[in-house]
Amino acid sequence: MLAKPLVKKGATLSAAEKRQVLGRNAQIFTKVSVYFKLYTMYIFKTGGKIWKNKRGSGFEKV
């Protein structure tokens, strides 16, 4: 099934509006992907042992 657009029937978006919406979505996506990459790099650097030290303060490098 195709996702239905949120625009009402008969209302058409101009090219500029389409570009604006796509641009906003792309910005959000790139921000999320950048943060995700940083997060995964951090996990790999710490060896994936972030949750090992559950009690105590902060993270412990093993």
C-alpha cells in the first residue's frame, strides 16, 4: 500500500514547497545519522561495556 499524503485532495504543493519539506526531512535525517554514528563509535571505543558498571558513579573502562 502506498502511504497517503497528508495534503487534502485537490490541494497541490508547489515545487518550492516540496523542496522545503524534503530539505527539512533531509536535515533531520542527517542530524540523526550523525548522532547515531558518534554513539556507535563511542560504544566501540569503550568496548561495548557501558552498562557493565551499573552501580557506582560513571562508566568504568575495562
